[in-house]
Amino acid sequence: MKSYCLTDVGVKRSVNQDFVYASDQPVGNLSNLFIVADGMGGHNAGDLASRYTVETMVDYIEGARERRPIPLLEAAVEAANRTVMEKAISDKGLEGMGTTVVAATVQDDCLYVANVGDSRLYVLDTAIHQITRDHSLVEEMVRAGQLNREEARNHPEKNIITRAVGVKNRVRIDFFDVGLYPGDKFLLCTDGLTNMVEDEDIYALVKKEPSLEAAVRKLVAAANRNGGRDNISVVLVEPTVSGV
């Protein structure tokens, strides 16, 4: 397994509220772990929310006895939700903070994913496939037939998310499991990438570059070249798959 991650403040923002984690080595009972979080909140609250979430998840997984990937990811996100809420309650300056999170692990040729918010995970094989579903106001409007995809891409309320870690006592998490095949890659990212670079262009850039690092750096550069309106975080993984 190989991986590369990068986070960038972008062109327009002065603070990076994204936080990323990538380990292709074991973390607790998981063989590997990849997490991307995109914080929200005033002042430094957003960057703290994303950092607290990722650090809490990693700490929880390192100490947990659970071995099943989905229950373990679920418990880790719930622990992060409690941590962010407790921090916000204890400090008025952090009131209202929250974060998206997308987390993934590969076990026995299967990719397990947990998602809250509008950060995404894609699988890239002969095409690009968005595995996660955005928890956003605009996505709900698309599903309801009120907007088409092109209208949604440039909608003024595109950044309003309907689920986040740290804003309610109970966090609603989506889970996915996807079989992997030799040659597949998967990518976790924040909306700083997907709002600036079309899915097909993401796919073309990754497929063109044999090096994971070069592909990730070119994705971030493309997002900045197209406006860089938000922080940009990308984790690109090439798993070792048996194909049996």
C-alpha cells in the first residue's frame, strides 16, 4: 500500500481549517487509516474542530478492542463528536464550531468508509466514482429535483452542510463498503478540491501521473489555479489488493 497526503490553505483564506491524517501502517486493530476533516466556525474554532476530531478518532482507534471496521469507525466518530461538543461548551470562543469528516480503512480487499458532511471519498478504476454522499443543502435540493448538477455546482448556498461533527448530541454517520480490485486507487478530499476541479479532471490528473505525490500536488495546484477559494486537502491511496 502507498499513500500521499497534502493540505493547502488555498488562495483566498488566511487560515487552514482542514486537518488530514494518513497511515498505511496499522493503527490499533485497523491495518491502515485515512481521515480528512474540514472545520467550520469563527476565528480559530474551525481548525480546532477538525484537529480535535482527527486526533480523537486516532486516539480512540489506537486504544479500542473492537476489530470490525464499521463499528470501530462509528465509535471513533461518536467519540470525536463528544470531544468537539465538550470543547465548545467549555470555551465561549469555540461556540458553534463543527467539522466534516470522511474516514477510510482497507481490510481484506474491502474499503470501509464513514462520512459526515460534504468532504468526499472517490474510488478510481476505469472511471471516477463518488462513494460518499454530500450532507449539504444543495445536495438535498438536487435529490429533490429542485436543482440540476450544473446549477448545484455554482449555487450561492453550496457550502451549507446539513450534518457535522460537534454540533448535536447525536451525530448521523453514513457508512459504505466497497470491494477493491488490482489497480484501483481511492481519494479523500475536502470541498476545496471538488468545488474547484471537476470530477473528470480529477480522474485525468490522477491517471496521468504514475507518482501519488505528483498527482496530489497537481490536484492542489489545479484547485488554486481555478480560484483556490477554500482550503484544499487531498489524500490519495494505492492499496495493495490481492485480486483473489
